[in-house]
Amino acid sequence: MPHLLLVATGGTIAGSAADSSDTAHYRAAALSAETLLAALPEAASIGSVSAEQLFALDSKNMQPAHWLALAQRLRERIADPAIDGIVLTHGTDTLEETAFFLHLTLPRSKPIVLTAAMRPATARSADGPMNLLQAFACAAQPEAAAHGPLVAAGDRIWRARDCRKRHSHAPDALGGIECGPVASAIGTSIQFEAAAPATAPRFGGALATALPRVDVICAYAGAPADLLEASVERDAKALVLALTGHGSVPDDWLPAIAAARAAGIAVVRASRVMAGGVAPQANFDDAAHGTLVCGRLSPWQARIVLMLGIAQGHDALQLQADLLGA
Ligand code: ASP
């Protein structure tokens, strides 16, 4: 039997409400890792399981310092020969950011499976217990390791890099935008449908001790250019512009972009549109303006790559390679 470790960080999967029909008013991160495990005796048929409560957060409060502490702890646990696989519980709100951070920083030697819930544990038809059970079933599969961190939710398993929150309240909120899952979960039977890519984590070396400030600034009709100036004044080391369409830059932002570049701040064109990303030179002369592009990443993913790349001292050329290769 494999030995699986549950690392709990909070979220709605550990949420509690006064009324079982209320899925909109509850306290996230109210139940402990031990309580979640005690409510899931079926896990014993998959493996022996131990639990660790690392944080008790509503994931809206997750900070980059938490990502670093989490990655450090998981690296230690991955190195422990007594542990075969790890399941991480997390709130859905920022799961895609934490999952992507772990995708970039953890070795791919043991299965790491994140899971979450949209309904609190006290709700009728709570989605958490089955998601957690399927996450354990996935973490017990040695072949899961090479995919990098995975997300188990609603009978499907997604690569961390591909998983987004796609709905603000429906139970089927987590999933891919332009791609399918890597595996299906039918009960506790996990069927992989895609081979693992032969890639290594982009930032698998020594972990940074701190991450620089990188801001995401969203474009919309009339969005003022002084948002960019305010970020630079507050010591942002890079700006990710969540632009309209295929990375269209408003004309009145050009002077602020030029000033940021002159101050050595990396400026990345990304898109606020859910799918497609921004390709180099599309709609804009990146070479002439000194801007970078996000490739297929979301603005939030591009921000994480920049934080890690800048912490490593990468220059603009390396940052562009990081963004396209993450
Ligand atoms: N606010 C919750 C969280 O992200 C939402 C959830 O888990 O679904 O912690």
C-alpha cells in the first residue's frame, strides 16, 4: 500500500456553513486536515494516509511568501522515502496560481495532486469528499509524477499548467480552457489519457528566498496610464499588461510603457481574453518597444514566471524564453 500525505491549506473544501443549503455564506478553512480525513474512511482502501495542516487560509489571502513556504515544504516531503504521493487541499479562488507556481518549482519524481471544492463540507452534495478521494487515488499512481503537479476536480484530472477557475460559483468550476484533462477519474479508478511531456520544471533549482513585486494591470475602455506609473513608483520590477484582444496596447499607454522600459522594468503583453494568449510581434512591434509577450500563459501565470525569473537575475531575453518555455 502506498503512503500518501495530505497537506492542507484551507479553502472551501474545509469550509463550514450553519445551513446545509447555503453555499454562498460559509467560513472557508474552518475544518482541520484531520477532520477532512476522518470524514473519508474510504481513503484507507487506497493507501495509508497522514495529514499535515500547513495553512488555514481562504485562498484569496494566499501570498507569494506562502508559495515559497509551500514549495519548500513539499520539496522536503518529496525527498522523504516514506512518502509515495502528496495531496494538497486549496481554495479554488487562487488554486491556479499556486498550482502553476508548483508546476514551475517542484521536481517531478512523485505524484503531487491538488484538489478543492466549490461547496463547503457542510453542504448537501458537497463536492469536496469525492474530489479528495479521487486526488488520493491519483496520487497513488506512480505514473502521475511525470506530469508535474495535477489538479483533481469533478471526475477529471488536469495538469496544473492548464487548470483555471472558469465559473464563479458552479461546482464544475475548475478545468482547462483550450485543452482537455490528462486523466479521468471514475470512482477511484484513474485512467491517464495523455502521455507526460518530457519537460523539466523551469525553476527546479534553488528556491528564491523572496520574490519581487510584479503587478498585473488590466486594460479597459478609458483605463488610465497612470496605473502603470503608480506600479513603477511602488517598486514593481515588472508589469504584466492584461490587454484587450491579441495584446492591443492603448495609444495613451505608450509613454508610460516607454518610461517603464527606460527605468529597466520588464513590460509583458498578455491578454484579458480567456484563450489564445499573445504571440511575439502580434499587433505590436515588441522589438521596437522593448516589450515581451506572455505566449500561451494567462496574465497571472506570466506574473509568476517573471517573479521567479527576476529572482534568478534573468535578463529580458531570458525572461522571454522563460515565458514561452514555462
Ligand atoms: N474563497 C474560497 C477559497 O478560495 C473559495 C473556494 O475554495 O472555492 O479559499
